[in-house]
Amino acid sequence: MAEIIRGNTGDWEMVIGLEVHAQAITESKLFSGAATTFGAAPNTQVSLVDAAMPGMLPVLNMKSVEQAVRTGLGLNSKINLYSVFERKNYFYPDLPQGYQISQYLHPIVGEGEIEIDLPNGEVKKIGITRLHLEQDAGKSIHDQHPTKSYVDLNRSGNTLMEIVSEPDLRDGIEVGAYLTKLRMILRYLGTCDGNMDEGSMRADVNISVRKVGDSKLGTRCEIKNVNSIKAAQAAIDYESRRQIEILEDGGSIDQETRLWDPAHNVTRSMRSKEDAHDYRYFPDPDLLPLVLEQGYVDDIKKTLPELPDEKKHRFMQNYGLGAYDASVLISSRSRADYFETVANDRDAKLAANWVINELLGILNKDGKTIEESPISSENLGKLVGLIEDNTISGRIAKDVFAEMYASGKDPEVIVEEQGLKQVTDTGAIEALVDKVIAENPDKVEQYKSGKDKLFGFFVGQVMKESQGKANPQMVNELLKNKLS
Amino acid sequence: MTDLTALSVSEALAGMKNKDFSAVELTKAHLDAMEKARHLNAYILETPEIALKQAAESDKRYAAGTALPLDGIPTGIKDLFCTEGVQTTAASKILEGFIPTYESTVTSKLFADGAVMLGKTNLDEFAMGSSNTTSYFGNVVNPWKANDSDADLVPGGSSGGSAAAVAANIAMLSTGTDTGGSIRQPAAFCGIAGIRPTYGRCSRWGVVAFASSLDQAGAFGRSVEDCAHMLKSMSGYDPKDSTSAKLDVPDFPALIEQGVKGLKVGIPKEYRLDETPAEINAIWEQGIEWLREAGAEIVDISLPHTKYALPAYYIVAPAEASSNLARYDGVRYGLRVDGKDLAETYCKSRAEGFGDEVKRRIMVGSYVLSAGYYDAYYIQAQKVRRLIQDDFKKAYEKVDFILTPATPSSAFAIGENEDDPIKMYLNDVFTVTVNMAGLPGMSVPAGLDKRGLPLGLQVIGRPFDEVTVLRACRFIERASAFSAKPQFVINKAA
């Protein structure tokens, strides 16, 4: 259930839609040949077109188109075979042309939907309104000089995919789940790296509130400068309460653009509807309408990878995993691939346990990603195999795992070198059992007189004698026989 | 010795090939003539060093027997074409001193074919005007004078400097651009030939944009053949311009002498305007008669939406201009006038950098694109544009080309028509339809009015059928035997 805010006058709910700007992965810009690498020295990746020199003309980068179509397909959305680039006119120093080339009335991608996974296991469908292609602006830098601003045009003209959701989200948790899922899909598709801290994925949050049960939408505000999932959630928490307070005090919400201030955890008014720009959109006469063939779209469709939801369902069906484990494993393609190598021809549930509980646990603790794991997927698979065929016990396996994590060694080598193979010889175990019984006559007495709990003591002693190598199941059986 | 500046392109090419004179001599003759013609103000910038260097290279090629199609031909470049290392201003204060680091595709092609650049020719500011009086660098004077007055006349616009230079023999060829008639009208006013090819025939890359969907580069020459030579070198597909056409370029000069026999000529009744002077209609009738006599079939046609073309043009062109000129903001290049904050810097830079006509069009353009007016103006104008295109499409089912007057008057005095922008805009009444439909059009001199000023006829062709346009114009040129010269040239010879 979505979050309900209890006010003085009743219960309120939030209505939220997101506009996500995702920078498409392309080697060159949307309309120029300049490079797009993040972090290059200022103004070193600027072509004559990006700097809007007189007489320069945009030429559409077909790689950008491909990435947009790919993303649209990944968002289960309609691909529009006819789309139009328009000019959005406004003045700003980081916008050299004095207009942004964007898509307006005819976006390249139309309606679709994605599923988000909520922490309580619930799955919710969120509508996608559209995806359109547009140029990124440059960057204004205000803190390098006491009176002047600097402009870095490296980003100017990069390909942005603006992905607009329906107002289907109801609280910060859903927004977090949506952004997480969207980022996952983009990364699976290889169309955006999803790095919010580098600005390659940015979100504007449209939010309004209404009384629970109302069907009419309230007046919304748009919040900009939301640079992380956490910031989005914090901004929503603040903004929803701000709006409710105003409404409960008998006021009304002004439709406006607000800025998230992460230093003070508040949103601030940026510009009201009255000050809103008149962008004077019109079709860019330098570019012909973009007309795609269905065959082009079909060809891209054939190259789509298995997407997160498909993968999740397959993991649940083929490997018998629960929804939670499956969603942990599919959260990135590399994690899912790692798991599949470990689970290959082995006990999948056991493999999932080792990947999730042991490996991800320690990687998390060390702040490492799965790509940085010192244990290769092949080696972890071997370890699972050693447990599965009773070469080592689960207890010993943990020690082997620790050694593998420290040294990156092959578990078979570790087991061999340290002589950790499980003892399964009945005679050898029986001798140990007999020894323990002989050394503890009083405990035997107590056990036989009804203190069942002491059974664990005997098992522990035998395992200790075997230095942990005795097969625990055989120890159990032999002890039961001898003590009865 | 013959006046080298009076030669045709073919004569000049032959002369250099035969070693009658060198490319450097030809260029020097032009540079000398330019010096004596400075009062015409045809050039914003003369580039003698570049010209002589290019001419010397041409001479080397002639000596080596590797001469190029336009090798050594002295050429004026409209100052709307960006030229690498050479100031490019669009005749605007806002670009004064701007030196591009790049060469426009059209000028690159011309230089690759051996053309010699004499300088950058004057124009109306940002190519907005029909009289060349809006240039920040001063108006251009037409080398022609009326026989009843000593008043200086306008050369037409916007490519006034280019047209005046060719007419005054201070360039053998020159480039122009034509957004609403900016080649054809000045060609007519200056008694020379000027062709605006089909939209997409020449690359717009590196040409300072006025109205992107209407702008097209073209050529001026003293003869149709000269224009054909130049057009061949300028044309061709350019991957850097998404609107350029992927088509082969015909060998224009070789295809102009086929005459008009058997061709069908459309005469659109909507071009007979009540206010058109009788002399203009008379020269049109004369042209029709020449064609008929030569065996062309005259067909009366209707282009019913013609009367909406001019108002629609004056919505579309300013709309695009208002956006195209947004980049001149004082931030990266050109004029900057500092204000107390960003907004004031924008305002001051643009207020001081742009002239009145440019400001007027930016305001009109911003207005027609603004919320609440967009549908009523811009969308409506686009619909008109489509109707005009359809008119032509239907006409070309019946005819091979269309003949009209080029302009509603001959050259007028400097200062005339300045009181009312609408009066000035009416100069384009016969030419804008071509731009709205993206067609090729050419103006060719056909006679003089009673004041001794040249009058032009316009030939409009099917898309990418410049060959028929040139062919028809070549015929008219022969039929009219137009040989009058401007007073400036006559006086010089005397």
C-alpha cells in the first residue's frame, strides 16, 4: 500500500510523475561529431556545431536514434516511425544556439509501461507516456570567479532521452523502485550508464497531493535538481508535506517549478507559471522529419538482451528461486551472469544462497561490485559443487570461501592443500564416535535418562575430533545407533 | 588591349589557356577596377592578397596543363558565406570582425575548381532586404543610372553587392543567396543573369542562415552561360547539410543551347497584377512572343494561391530568422556590449548589433511563433506553403517551365520605399513563390524600360530541372539580344 499522510483534515495521497533525462551512450553527439566522454577538460569536446558558429548545421547521429528505439522497445513502448525535431527557443549562455533541438508534438517513442518491484513483494505497473530525443545543454559554472560565470560546452549537444512517466507513482518508495527499475532496464539495454552522480541520469519530479478517494488531480509542482534516488525521496517527503500544509491552511498550490536544495532539505520556488518561458516550439527547418522503416525497428528488436523482468521470471521458474532472491540476482546483468555460471549444472538454490548471502554480503561490506569480486564465478561454482557432492561440508566450505576471497585461489586446490576433504569412511567415524562415548560416560548416562539436548554435545565433540571433516550426517546416524 | 574585366567566363578561360593573358593579369585587372569602383560599395572587404595568391596557383596549373573548370576566374563572394581566415559579417555590426575558422561548402567547391576570390560582397544585413540599404557597411550603388535623373539607384537585394559587382565588371562571377528573391531581383535591377537553383541543390553548410527552409545559394553572371559554369561548380550533395539533395550534378554549360522548340511554357494569370507597370507587362508579352515564335507552346495556367505567397513568406521567413539569429548573443563571438547582468548584456548586444530591419523580422518571427498565435500565423502559413507547392505541381503536369516578370519595377532610387516596409516587401511579389515551393528560378535581362533601366524576365522550373531553366533563359538572352551596359561601365570605357 502506498503511503498515506494523515493530515488535520483527513488522509492525503501523493500523485507523482517523473521526467527522467537519460544520456544515451553514443560515441558522438546527437547532431555533431564531437566526442561525449565524461570528465574531459572543459570545452575540449566541442565542435563548430555545438558552439553554434554561424552557418553550422545539425546532422542527426543514427546511433542516437538506435539507442532511443532500443530503449523504447525495452520500455514496452510504441515506436513512432515518424517523428519530428523541433526547436525549443530560449536564451542561456550554456545553450549556444539559443534553442534546444528537441522533439515535441511527434516524439520517437510513444506509450508503454514497465513493472516496478516494491519492497513488500508487490508488483505495480507504471505507464510510460513518451520518450523523446533532445540535445543536452552545456554547463554553467558559477563558483570559479567572484563576478563571472564560466561555461563548459563539453556536454552541449549530447544525446538525451527524456522519458516521461504517467502520474502513476504514489510515494517515495514507488519513485525509488521506478528509478531503480528504469536504471536497470537502461543498463541492461546498454543505452545509458545510469550514473546519477555523473549526471548521465537526472530526474524532474512532478508532484501534487489530493485527499484519499478524490479522483481529481491537484495542482502540481515540478521539482528540479534531483540528483539521486535518495534526493528524489527526500524531495517528495518535503514537498508533499509542504503542499498539504498549504491546503490544510486553506491556501492553494501555485503551479511552479521548484528547485531541490539538498543542503537544507527543502524545495525552493524557481519560477512561477506566469514567468514560464514561451518556448516558441516549431519544427527545425535544418532537419527533415525522421522516418524509420518497420524493418529497422524489427532488426533492433532482435538484438535486445533478456530484460530484467523476463530474467526474473526465468530464474524463478528454471532455478526454483523465490521472487526476492530472483530480484536480487537480476539487479544487474553482470550479477545475473555471475549467478548463472555458479548455478550451471549445480544445485541452483544452494548457488543462490552462496551468491546472495556469502558473496554479496562480503562484497557489500567491502564496498565492491560483483565485477570486482576476488572470487571468480567459475571458482564459486566449484565450491558449490564440492558441497553438493559431499567433498566438503558446509562448515568447511565457509573457511574455504574465506580463503578464496583472500587469495582468489581455486577451491579444489585449497581443499587439496589443506586436506579438508570430508571423512566419509564409516570405520574412521565410528572409531571417533566410540572414543567420544568412552570419554564421556556421565553425559551418556544423562542422555539416556532423557536429556535429549545432549545429542548436540556428542555431535560437536565428534566433529571436533575430526577437525570438522567428518560427514555430519554420518556422525548423526552413528551416534544415534550407539546411544540408543 | 581588350578590357579583361569585360570578358565572358568562356573567353577568359580560353584566353588563359592560350596564354593570351595570365590569371594574375586577369585578377589584377579586376583589382584595379575594384579600386576605381569603391563608391559603388559593392565589397565589404577586398581580398587582393588572397586573389593574387590563388591566381598565381591558377597560372601554375595552366602552365602544367592541369587547369580546373573555373581556374583563375575572378569571383565575388557574398559576405554571407563563411570564408576561412577572412572576415565574414553578413553585413551586420554584430558580426563585425568575425573570422571563421572554416570554409563554407559552396566556397570550398568554387576554390577547388580554381575560382579566385576578389573579396566579400555587400548585402542587406543578414540577407534581409530588397535594396541593399540595410547593410551595416552602407548601401550599394547600382552601376546603372536612369536617363532622366542622376540619382543613385539601389542594386536590389539582398545580394546587391554581388549583382552590382558583376554588372560593373568588378567581378566576373559572384555568389548569391536567395531566400525570397535575393538573387533574381538584384540580377534584374542590375541587368545581369542570376540563378537560384532548387532548394537542396547547393549546400547551406557554412552559409550564415536567414530562413533555413528557404535559403539557397546561387550564381550571378553577365550571361546565362557564365551562370551555368558557376552553378556546376557550386552544386552537389553535402552530408553536412541534411536538406541537401543526393543527386548528380548535370553538366549545365553543355546543356543550355538546345532552344525551346517543343517546350510548353506556362503563363500564370495570377502574375498579372493591376498595379504592375505597363512596361513590365509589355516585356513579359514580348518574352511570350519570342518563345511562341521559336516553337514553344504557350499554355495559360493558374497558380491560384499566388496572392497568399507574400504574406505567408513574411511569416515563415521571420519565424525561422528569429530562431536562427538567437545565436548572436554576445557570448561566444561577435559584438558584446556588457550590461549589469546577463539579461542586460543580451539586450544591449543585440540592440546595438542588429539593425532595424533585422530587429523588425526577429520581432515579427517571435510573435508568430508565440503561444496563442502559432496556429493562426505559423501553421496557417505552412498550409499556404503546401497549397503553393500543389499549385506548381499541378502546373508542371501541363508545362515544362513558367515565364513571369522578375520584378514589379525597375531599380528605384536609394531611399525610395524606405518609409513603409510593406512597399519594400512587395518587391518580392514575383519571386517568393519559388522559394516557398523550393523551385529553381532564374532572372535574365530582356530589355530596358523607358528610363533606360534593365528589366528582367523570370523562368521557373520543375524541382532539380535547372537545365530547362538555363536553356529557356539562354534562349531569351539570344532573342532579346540584350547588350546594354550600365553607365558606370560605359563611362569607364570612354
